[in-house]
Amino acid sequence: MTKIVIYDLETSGIDSAFSSILQAAAVCVDENFNEIDRFNLRGKMKKEYPIPHPKALLVNDVSVDQLQNHENSNFSLISEIQKKFLSWGECIFIGYNSIGFDEHHLRQSFYQSALPPYLTNTNGNKRGDALKLLHTASASHPNAFVRPINNDTGKPTFQLSEFARVNNISQEKAHDALYDVEATLEVCRLIKERCPDVWVSAMQTASKSDVYAKIDQDKVFCASRFFRGKEYTHGITYLTKNPSYENHIYCFDLKHDPETIFDLDRADLKKLFKGKNKCFHIIKANEQPILLDEQYLYQSEEYKNENPDTIAKRMKMIRSNKSFIEKFQNLLIDMQDDKNLSQDQSDKPLERQIYDGFPDSKDNYLMSDFHAAIPEKKFEIAEKIKDMRYKEFAKRVMYNEYSDYLPEKELIKRDQLVARNHLTLDEKSWCTIPQALNAIDDLRESEEEVNLSRLDEIDEYIQRLGNAFEERLKG
């Protein structure tokens, strides 16, 4: 039985490295969308970054009382999410724009809790995105749904609340994790019922290994997406994996004649990665690319006048030219070397080092031991972890959940660092006290409809935290 998890998160801000999950909800269903289990969890913010963006609280309607008094610390919330997900076994995890947003917050939350961050795409798990599914379904089956129009742009919008409204999907309250989960579940049900071929294709590319198995064929694929309300459809065929980063697969755009590029030098080939003459497309193997059969190409505006025999001939020319593929692979290696040399080599904060390698087996064992240990033993185990990222995050777990068991100097140091980080007038990636107060002023003066009583409550909360931080620094 294939199990599917539909999930959604509400967070304190946009930047996943410095925001907190405040609400998480999920429904586990079978392949026919019969419910197996569900959860709806809330908690506080990370103590290291305790200032929410005021607009985020207005949008997701998280109360100040939750931030102050909820029984779950942020670590308790994250560990409970992990526990529930693991209890459901192998699943396909799907959210609405989850690969672009929720996945980053989920991974960062696990990572900063000294837990394995890649839960949704390891140990047999796979992941998808209902927004990607809906984009493809709407392009390939334009009459399957009502597509709402954005009043400002006059173009289709795929905002969940708007799509749900015009397609008679009940959504009692937008931007509440559980209600968004239930709406997303109904979107998935609609796609499976009305566009079963899209659903099947999407399930075939929910993991990297699935993508690799499907795409490396002498075959023409149709790839469709929407960007800023405009549909883009491409006929593509597989070229190669990026030798430096195998999650990136390069495909050739069959709108172009391959004979015009085979003899180009590297400098000219580089010009064909961007712009109007773009010939090469990146398919991200770990982000559920949805690859439809060739038949859908010829109903699109871009390909309706193309000859299928010409497209098939171009595909065979690309696939059979092994010397060009080798030249292209070498070009990718050179481009990666150039990129590495041009990158900023300054130190990144630990939060942004999530993709900078994996801890070794000994550190993995120590982290497991750390989480299982009684509070009195945790700091001693944390000190043994060699990977500086996970050593620090283990201590942060203690700061959030077991602060009484931190050495007094360690606790004072962390308290004062948090105060300095959030009273600063410097622009930071996290939300500081001055940034939050400025955002509140902007919201009061904006033309948007704002709940002023809630905004006043948030304002008072931020100012109380600021006063507390100033007292903390006074000693």
C-alpha cells in the first residue's frame, strides 16, 4: 500500500535558516485518500531567534499567548513532528509549494535540532508538490478545473485559497496548517480524478532514482510549468547528469535544431544556457520534475505547428551524438570550477551550512545517544561531537529544552548573545527588535486591511522582549 502524507507548516518568517515552525499539521492517507492518521501541533519559537515577523503572525493568526505560554518548546514540537512522521513508515510527502517553502523549513528545523534533516526523501520516503502537480495538470488539461484570475495581473493564479474557492473546495480558514492540509488533499483528489495521467506521471518521479530511471531514454518528454501566471511548455530529451552535482540533469530543448550547436566551441555553448536562445534546461532530480508523454506537446501553443517527425529526429540526433555529450559534460565541469572560484569564501553561519557535508558515523551515533540520554548526561555527550555544526545544535537543544542542565556560564553566554543579536541596529537575516518595530509601523501605514488590535498586541510583545533583553545585558 502506498501511503501519502499531506502536510503544511506555518512559520514565524520566510527565511528558513532563522525562522521557527509555529504550527505543523499532516494527514496520512492511502492511495485512495482514505485517512489513516493525522496530527495538528503547535509550539514556541527557537530561543536563539525569538522575534517573529509581525506580518507572519497576522497572516497565520498565531497568538502571542502561544509564543509565550505553549507547553511545547520549539524542540519539543520538532521532535514530535519527527516521531509522527517516522511512525507512518515509508510515505510520499506532499504539500502545497512544499518543495519551494515547507521542505526548507522542515529540514532546517531537524538540522538545528541535531536530528537527521532529510526525513522526507530518505529511508524509502519520497516527496512531491501539489502546486507542481496543479501547474502541470492545468497546462495539459486546461478544462479540468476553474482557474482563478488575479485581479491585478489578469493572469491565472494558483494561490491555494483562491483555487479552492472557485473549485468548490471547502477551506474554513486559509493559512492555518490543518485547513491548508485539508484543502491540499482535495486538490490532489481532483487531480487524480480528472487528470489521472498527470497523477501517475508525478508519482513516477517522486525520488531521484525514479527520475534517473525514467528520463534516460530515447524519448521526447513534455515539461510544463507556470511562472507569474504564464504557461511554459517545452519538448525535451535527456542529455546528461551534471558530473559535479548529479541532482541536476541537463536536457536539450527540441525547439532547436541540434546540428546548429554540435560544432560550437565552449564559449558559444555557454551562451545557450540562458535567454531567448536557451537550448539547455536543468531538471532537478530531487524536486519531482513531472515529465509527460510527447502527445501533450502538440496541444500547446509553442508546439502546435511543429512536426512530430522533426522533433523525434532531433531527439535521436542528440541522444546518439556521444562525442557532443562528452564535450557538454566537460563544459559543465569547467563551469562548476569557475563557479567555485567566484563564490564568496567568507564564513557562513552554521544555519546556512546544512548542505556542507554529512556528519560521520561516530557523530551520528553520538547525536542519537545525546537524544536518548537523561538530561544530566546530555552536555557531556554534546561536547564529544566533532562536527561543529551538530555540537552547537545539540547545545541549542539543551538551551531550549534542558537549560537547567547547562553550565551556568554557558547559559549566561547564550542569553546575552541572543539579547545582543536582537537589539542590534544592524540589518540581519533574522528578525531583530528594530526590524520588527519598523515592520509594525509599516503595517499601520499600509493600505492593506490590518487587524490593528492584533498588531497592538504584537507590538507590546516585541517591546516587552526588547526590555527583557536590555535587562539581560545589564546583568
